[in-house]
Amino acid sequence: MRHTEFWERLEAALGPGYYRSWASQVVMADLDRRTAQEALDAGVPPKQVWAAVWRQLELPDRDR
């Protein structure tokens, strides 16, 4: 997964007005107590970050 796909999926899940702020504010245990943005900035692969987001948001299997 590329960064662009990650951001597209997050926008689809949360909406265009909220997804970026969510990514920079919500701390997730699955990402070592980092936000999605912090994890991406630290070099965590977008696929791994998406998996944590998917679990956090309890998205349907089709969005995995």
C-alpha cells in the first residue's frame, strides 16, 4: 500500500473534513502509542498503519 492509498482509504472512512485531524490526534496502542501521522512520519509502512486504523475504527472486513 502506498501513502496515497492510505490517505484515500482514511478519507473514505472518516470524511474529507475530519480524516487529517483524526490521523494527527488519535493515539493508538497498536502503533506504540503514536498517532497514524506520527507512525507514518517515523517510517512505519502505510499497510501496517492502515491495519491499526482499521482495528481502531472497527471498520468492516471489506475495508481491510
